[in-house]
Amino acid sequence: MKKLIPIIVLLLALLLAPAAFARPLEDGGDPCLHPDPTVEPTVEPTCTEAGWGVYTCELCGETWEGEIAPLGHDFGAWTKLNDDEHQRTCSRCPVSEKESHAWDEGKETLAPTCLADGEKTYTCDVCEGTKTEAVPALGHDFGAWTKLDDNEHQRTCSRCETVEKESHAWDGGKETLAPACVTDGEMTFTCPVCNGTKTEPVAPLGHIERVEGAAAPACTTPGSTGKTMCARCGETLKAAETIPALGHDEKTVPGVPATCTATGTSDAVTCLRCGKTLVASEPTPALGHDFTGYLVTKAPTWREEGRETNSCTRCDFSHSRRLPKRTHLAYSACPRGDADLDGTVTAADARYILRLAVDYDDGFDADQVKKADVTESDGVTAADARAALLISVGIDPFTPTLLPGYKFKGYTTKNYILAEKDGVTYVVSNYGYTLIANKTYSLPASYAPGDLTPECRAAFDRLVNGASASGVGLYVVSGYRSYWLQQDLYNRYCAADGKAAADTYSARPGHSEHQTGLAMDVNSLSASFAYTREGIWLANHAHEYGFVIRYGATKQAQTGYVYEPWHIRYLGIDLAKAVYASGLCLEEFFGITSAYS
């Protein structure tokens, strides 16, 4: 219809225009209707606007000017624009026209399956364009559930034979066989989904024990455990057994003790359980006095009489008698330490001297006090008592007493005892026997523990664990060295650097602490180790585990060796802490030297 509208307008314009200019063909004749005039446009018409031109009638030859009607749009065929619209365009101008598709009912071009979508194609009746739409998957058409096994049931799709499985939804079950005391029962479960069933055993109920004929034993009569039976099924589970008689539970009833002068009674014995008297009480005779013999209750002195007393150990009865004043020999007739001036030094003299040391007055005169000052020091002390005791057993009090096998070698400059055993030197102090190996004191080639000593190794393990807890790693790079290994090392250093230089950093054979099994080098043999995290931790904490940095940064004159922040020596915790707190090296602490002779 839209195509016809411009054509109708043009025809009407052509029919009406000539009529306005019609004139007779000749006088008195009918006017010419200009049925098919030609037109020469002066202004071209467009699709939507009129033009202007000169009309000429081919019949009568008359001409006139007039409007030329709009041409109207000349649309082409419809084409698909998208799935919603199609369009057509005028061949003379850029005007386009759009309208919705007139889709048909569509045709299935791909059939859907259970799991995959299908496809349907639609065609527009106007532009003949097409579009497709997905046809949803059909989904499975499962049949009824059937039992597969006791764990699952299954069902199958009628279209694609896909099998689906799932666990049973067992109900609470139903007892189909009751259990007995010792036999199983049976429980049947049904799945409400597939109607399948399964059975499970029900544990036996067990016997209900009941004891008959039990009797408790008494002191002299036996009892019985009784017969054990099942209260449910009546079965005898255990035969009765005899329980032995308990015997009496004896209790001693204390008697009245006899005294020195009065009689008493003995203990009685009764049974706590049955109350029977098992042993009757009987009278006991008086004890009589138990004298100690005469004991000194006040010692006589050289100034006044004493007294001795004979006392009963059981009662307060006693009697005493006097003791004459003590006398002594002349001063010149008695040895040093003879405090009682009786001519010999005994343990009694040591006791007298010890009492004098704590200001106890035994009535000594000036000569006795002078003899009591065994060490000839300023006043009587416990050391004098010790010296007197040693004299009394035949030991020179001025030679220290050492452990068996150790020989006294003298004193250090700090009055510590120097001792020797099997060619090895020790400093004896309140910290024990400390082995010394330096440039002054050597070890024989035969001294060979073979490795770090067990005590040293255990202490080092504790040191490693303590360092590890602080994020520090320590390890041994050189531990025990034998006399012969040290000799080889020292000779090589002498060959490389000369003997004078080697002596500053390497020990001669027999003078190395490594031979003791009590020393080791850790981590790095470089002076820069002192500034590492490990070196700083070791310097600050080694003493807490019984070790010291043996050759300090400022101690070369005392130790004879350059600074070795990596070389540690085990001394034991108490001595290591004392040396660390003193700020001294071991030579300074004990008052010993370290220099080759």
C-alpha cells in the first residue's frame, strides 16, 4: 500500500494541471484537454518535495509552467538487519525504513538430547532472514530405583541408558531375630527409596550375673564365693569356691613399762576383728638402775677443780664426785701443738685448740695458749686445730693433703696448691683439681684421652643447644689432638713461618690444651669470628655452660698466644663463671706463668 501512494499523487497532479490551462482547439470548438503533455523540469522534484517545469501539449502545442509533483520514495527489497528487525532503503535518497520481522512458527534443525540442547530455526515471511534458538536439553528420564548392593541403589535413563547411583536411605530397622545371652540377633533395614533390604547382626545380650550362697570368711572359719548364675537364662557361670579363713587381725595393747624401782605389765594381744584375747598381759619385774659410769660433767682446768657424775640412763637418779685441778709439764718439755702440755700432741689437743679458736675458756695459761698457736699466726684459729690433728696422726701439717696419687709441688703466687700426677700438673682450689697445659706446664706423650672427655662433650652439647635457642649455630672444627698430631702441626707451622712466629699461635707438642680433651676450636679460625653473631654470643655466654675464651684479646703477655676468639676451654660452670667475672685469664686467676723454659 505504501508503494502505491506516491504513484496516485503523481497521476492526480498530471490530470488536474492541464485542465487549468485548457483552451478550445479553435473558435467555437471544444477546448483541448492536453491529455499527455510533456514536461521540461526547471527545478527537479525529489522524493518528498515538488519541482517546477514547462509543460508542452503534444496535441495542441500549447506550453505552460507548473509544479511537478514529488517523486515519492523508491524502496528496494527488505533485508535482515538483526534478529529483531529488517529494513529497506530508497534508491534515490538515503532514507531507510525498518520494521519487525514476521517470523514463522520455526523448524527444529537439531534435536535436543538428555544432556545437550537442541536448535530451532525461524524464517521471516517478509525478508526471508533466519534466526536460531536453543531448545533446552530434555534431562534424564530415570526409571524406578533398584537395589545395587547394601551401600547403594541405582536407576537408568530410558532415553540414554545413563545410570545414576546413590547411597541407601535406610530406615531405623526392625528386629527380625531377638538376641540371646550368647547368640546374635538380627536387625532388618529397609530403604524407602528402592524398597531394598539389608540385615545386620545384633550383639548378644550377655549374661546377667547373680551370686547365690556367698558367705564371708571369719578369723577361724572359711567363707564361700557362692555360685554365679545368669539371671536371664539360668546357666551356671562359675562354681562356688572356698575362701580361706582370714586369721586374726592382731592388735597389741601396750602394757605398763617397769621402771628402775617399780614393777610393770607386759603387752597383751587381741584380735581387732573378733575381739578375742590372744596373749594375756603378765607382770614384769622392776628394772633396777642402769648407770652410765662416772662421766665428766665439769672438766677440771688448770685454775679450778672439776666434777664427774654417775647417772641412771632411765631415771633422774645420780651421784657425783669432784675432780682435782689439772697440772701440766714445763713449756720447754712439750712440742708445738701440745695445748694441754702433757708432752704429746693428741686429738684432745686439737679439740682444745678448736675451743680456744671460738673463745671457749678451758682455763689455759699463757704457755698453753702459746703452744696452741701451731702456725704461729696472730691468734689461735681453726687452722691451728687442723695442724695439731695432723701432727697427732704423724702428718706434717705444713704439707697439704692431696687425693691419692697426687704429689705436692708447691704454691702459685696466689697461694693455690700445685700438684702433679703421672706427669700432669693441676691447680688445687675450692673448684677442684684443674688440669693445666700451657707453655710452662706440659703433658707427657702418654696422656691421651683419645677424644673430648665425656663431661666436656656433654657440656658442649648443652652449649650448642643454648646457642641454637638464640638462633646461633656452633660446631667443632678442631677438638682433641694427640701429642704426635700436635708435633706434626707445630713442625709444619715452623717450616712455613719460623719458630718465633709459630710459638705465638701454635703450641709445642705436649703444651697444647687440645691434648687434654678439654678444649676445642669452633666455627672459624679467623680473628673476624669475634665480630660475628656467633662469636659475640660465645664470648657473652660460654661461661654459663662451663667454658671460657682461653686466649683473650689483651692477654698475650700472660697466655703466650695471640687472640683466639674461637678457642674455648672447659673448666666447669663454677670456675668458668668465676674466671669470667674476674676479667682475668686462667694464668692471672690462679697466679701461674705461661712461658717456655
